[in-house]
Amino acid sequence: MKSKKPPIYLGTGSTAGAVALLLGLLSPSPSSAEVIAGWDTFSGTGAVTPVPAPVTATDISASFVTTTEQQAWNTVDERGASSDGTWGTSVGPPAADTTVGTDNDQNLELPNATTGGTITMTITNSSGTDIQLDQFHMDTLAFRPKAARTYTLEVLEGGAITAGNVYSSESQEIKSQGGPPPDNDQGDDVDLDLTFLEDSTLEAGGTVQFLLSFSGGDGDGSGGHDLWVDNLAVTSSSADSNKLAVTLTPSNATAGTDFSVTVEAQDGSGSPLAGGLSQDTQILITPSGSGILSGKNATIPAGSNSVELTLQYTVAEDITLVASQLSGDLLAPSAESSTITINAGPPSVLTVEFSNDPEMNDPVGNVSFRVNDPADVLEVFAISRDSVGNFIAFETGASFSLENISGGLMASDLVDNMDGSATFTAAALGTANIRASVSGLPDGNSGLITVEEPQFRWTAGNGAWGVGANWLDGILPTFDNTTDLYFYDEYTSADQIFLSGNRIVRSLNFTQFVDPTAAGGLGIRYVQNNGAQGGPRNLTIDTDSVEDPAMINVAAGAEANINLGNVNDAFIPDNSENYGDTILADDLLITHLGTGNLIFSRPIAETEGSKGVTIDSTSTGTVVYGGANTYTGTTTVNGGVLRLTGDSIADAASLVIDGGVVDVAMDERVAGLTLGGTAQPDGVYGSSNSAAPVPDDVNFSGTGTITVGPPPVDEGIVISDISFTNVGEITITFTSPTNVDVYGSIEEDGFDWVLYDEDQPPGTYVDPFATTPKGFYILVPTGDPAP
């Protein structure tokens, strides 16, 4: 996630003096820092052709090249790209591109746990004037922890500024986002100071090369363990010698209470700026610690040279402050202030927490357990904290109780250990809260503790449903009409799993962790052992309720395509001898909130009676019918998109659209159509992109049409004419819904029928009777028994 404060990094200068200078100058980049070279979009990876900087100052040229230790860098879009408009924390000018998700060039990606890679940036100054380099910036985020998350920045030998190491991160310092980022501003904002270098001036005509190296990836090819990099930039200062200074600070303050500091605008000699500022100038105060600073923005009025700020800070620790300018007169950022010791306030609240470690702040929120799982034991501790959350004490004299109990839980499920801790055991279904009490403080309560039914959740990579080790806690599901299956765990990289038996389930549930960067998509293959020789296996959707439908649920964060049937023609041909079907023993309700497609690539059939499928009104995703479905119940679309790809709805079945859209990819026929609660007359329906005589773009899209009306009557095989020619041939003219086998006999009584030709198409059949003409013919559908 995005840092609550801009990170400040220390370079490794070659002398003590250089380090001391660095400590004095590190700060968030002010708006007076101009981007001289920046990459906020990427025309390539740099692996073959250098990537030019799309943002450069006048008469500056810049490009980069990359190397990789395993899989190559690539350009991606959307989630790895930053949309906050800054370079690290620098606002420019110019601002960084905020566009995401439109082209495949928004940021760089080092994919699939690659062990490491480099980016070498070359910047040349042809402006005719010297440029004082200020900072290096980037936005970076690891999606899943096995990515290359350790990095260094170096200045290479032979350039215009001092060569050597600028910064070496801690191991795996780049943060890892375990699931899909909720937005595009979750990355680390990195600002690395360059002014501590003995020579940080890029002279006129000079060139400098920066080497950015990433390492620490696991190297095992794990899908979705990717490093994302965006908004690479080098800035220079344009503020001349005027600067800010934090001039008055307290030596001590209390967390959560007010204290005052003064910020002054000074000239290069450190004197108050004569005559004051020419315009109102906004400033920002940034702390060095891990807490949150309130009151950090202020304005120095025009004509004045200082402002007093009233601040509050949340964490009990030593901090320093840096002032930087956001708008108005150009002012260089201040040096760090003198140290302020923030002390914890008096105890104010009692909390129920997972740990009694003073370094931890881990309150017990909502927690779910599965009933009678031996692992479902929770130990909690009573902790007192001040008004802003600083640790005060582990309250060993606190007492515990279980409150707001529902279901089968009992007060005795929580044991007070009489030492400031308690132990809860999940022994029955229900909910409750854990309460801690101590004299002098309000009671502290946990979140809701819920004990649920056992859950069958897929936790493996590729594999078979019939293997217990592939499921949560190694417990093999029972596969009956009470079975709810959940796919899949946060780090699962499965893209191909298979039934390994005929299976029955009540529901399939696909969570927010189904993610296209983890694998190409999740496919559930309807086979025995993932090979054609294993034979087909069916998935039956059944429920133990006489009223409620069976369900398929796709959560809002699920981004990958989900393929039920997972037909692979190149590996196993798509036919009934190889794959099973989805069989409805009850009606099916689909709720699809994800962004990937839910695909039924094998036919949907039904057991006895007529079964239907409904797409819920809350759905926003696309359901794709890829098989020739035979269920005869109504298909109801109340939300989302249903894509029909040919023979998707049985000719004798009906379609109801009361919300959402039906995307008709190929021509279809249905027995009845209802739109918005009104039955429609027989006819041809479709969008303006189809051949429908009256286009309807509200209910339909796609190029195909839907014909509404009873299916054509199948009259079977009809011989309309038998004629003898003058050249010893007999021509039979016939119609048939299928190809036919032709039998002939010279006797009307039907004895001695002889197979003459197989698999003949409808139309005309010519029998060159030679010397023995047939007097009588029978045409049989190809493959049917002989007469």
C-alpha cells in the first residue's frame, strides 16, 4: 500500500562528511525540483532498443536499457502503474502521467519471481548550462512476495558526477502486496538524495549513467510474483539559494497533544529573507519517524518570512522534521530539525490483542473459525494504550469474559488464564465478542468471533479434486448436495485442475484472489486424470433445498477467466468421449461480480424435469456459453452479460431478459422470449450490429441473431423422387436432417437388404446399378442399426 509518509532513504557516501551532508538534505521533493528526465510511460523494455524518456527538460536527452537474470522485463498497464501524478513524492514540474489501464505501456514489470534485473539510465546535458542534480525518484511495488524486492542505485564510472553507491536497500525492502491492489497508488514512493555526492553537477555537455539493480527474487517461476516499476525520474533544483528552515522546536512533546514549531524562509546565508516572500507560499512538514503528523500544512503569507504551526504526532519515538515548499516562491527544502522526543500519553483505552509484545499493535478484529478444527484456538492479551494507540502496559491483572453470545457457543469456551491473557476454543457454531476488563479503564472488546461450518477450499496448484492434500487442512470434500467449494487461496497459481471423478456440489465460489497475474486463468477440466484416456467426468449441480437454487458465485475482485470444462482441443479433442458435462439436478443461480469471464466450455445438461439458469441482478461480469447446452428450463438474465456462441440455448427452451445484456456471437433459436416482463412475438431479434429487422441495443449486443418460435418440424428422411437414367444409373432425391446409410433390395418384402453406401449427404444419391438394378431402397440415419 502507499506509505503514510514519504520514505527517506540514506545513501552510503564514501566519507563521514558526505553522510553528514546527506542527513541534512534528505526530504520529500518540493515543487521547485524540476524533472530533467523521467519515464512515466514506456515505449519498450530496453532489452534490445533503448527506451527514450518521454519527459525531458529542454536540451536534455535520456534513455534506458535493461538486463534480466531469467524472464525478461515487459510493459504492462493498470495495476502496476501509479496514478498519483508524482515521481516518488516529487510533484515535478511536470507532473507524472496519471493514466492507467488504457495501453500496455504504463509501467515496467519483472515477472514471475525472476531473481533479478537491472535498468541503466543514461542522461546527457546539451543545454549549454550546468545542472545541479537533486534526487532520483521511482514508484515501485511487488505483487506477491517472491518478486525481486531488494535494490541498489549506483552512479557508474566515467560520467560527469561522482561515481559510486547512492543507496542499498535492506533485503526485500520493496513492499509486497499479497492480493490485487485496491487502486493504483499502493506502491513505495522512493526519493534518493544525490546532493551528498562530492560532485552532483551535470556540467554542460556532460553525461551520467545510473544503474538501478533489483535482486532477491526466488527464481522458481511462480506466476504472479511480479515487480512493478513506474515514474522513474531524476530532478534538479531550481530554487537558487533561498531555502526553508525549521527554527524553533520543542525538545519533548506528548503523543496526541499539540506542540508548536516555526518555519522560516531564509536566504543562502541563513538569514531571514529580507522583505519576506513575494506571494503566499504553501509548505509541508514531514516527520522522520513511523507515525502520523497532523497539522503539517501551512502558508507563509506574502510579505512575511515565517509561520508557526501547531502539530500533533501519534507515535512515542524520537523524530526530526523537514519543511518543503509546495507552491508559491521557490524555496529549497530545509535541513532536518533538531530531535524531538515524543513521549507516550497516559493510559486511555484497553484493547484485546493477539500479542503482548510492546513492539506490536495487533488488535483482535473480526475472526472466523471452522468448528471443531484443532487449529482453531485463539490466545488474546489485555493491553493498555494512550489516546493515539501507543503501548502503555500488558495488563496482567485484567479479567476476560465472552459476551454477546449466539448459536451454540458458551461462556466456558473462553478460559481466563488469570495472567492478563485468555484462550478461546472454537467448539460449536455461533458468534461472540471477547471482553477484557481492568480497573480505571473502559472495557476493551474484540471484533466479532465467528465459528462457521467447515469450508472446503482449494489451496494447491494444479491437481486433482480427489486428492485431500489439495484442499484446506488436507480434508477431502464429501461431494454431495451440501458441499460448497471455494477457489482459491491467495498464492495459488493453479491454471488447470480436474475432477478425477463424477462430482456433486451445492455451490462453487471463486474469491477475490482469482487473479490473471497468478496464472492464465482457472480451468476445471471435466476428465478423470487430465488425459483423454481417463474418460469424461460430470459435475452435477445439486442442492439439498426444495426452494433454494444451487449457486455459482464469483467475487468482485476475481479477475481471471474461469473455465468450467476447460476444453483444450490441442491436448484432448472436445467430444463426449473425452469430457463430461455440467449437469443441473436443480435450478442454478449465477452471481458474477468479477472482471474475468465465467466460461462453460462443455454443454450444460439436466437430469429429470426441466431445469433453468438465472444470472442474478447484481452481476456485472460476463458469462460465456461455449457448449451446445441441452437443458430445457428458462435462461434468465437479470444482470451482467450472457454471451451465446451457437446452440447455447436449447431450441425448445425460453430466454428471459430483465436486466443485463445478451451478447449473441452466433445465430440462435429459442422457443420463447420475454423482455422486461413482456412476452415477445415470434420473430428475429438482435442488436444493430446484427441482421435483426428491428435492432435492439438495450437487451442485445453482438453480430448474431435470436430467432424466436417453435423449432422446425423434423420430418425425418423423405424420398421425393427415384428416377432411372439412360446410362444405367438410378438417382434418388431425398431430404434428411442427417447423413444416411443407403440399403438396397431387389425384393419388395425386404429380405436380402444390402448396404450399398454409407454416410451420404442429403440431396441426391446416384446408384450405378450396373447389371443388377435395385427395385427398392431404404435410407437409414448414419450409424443407426441396419434394417
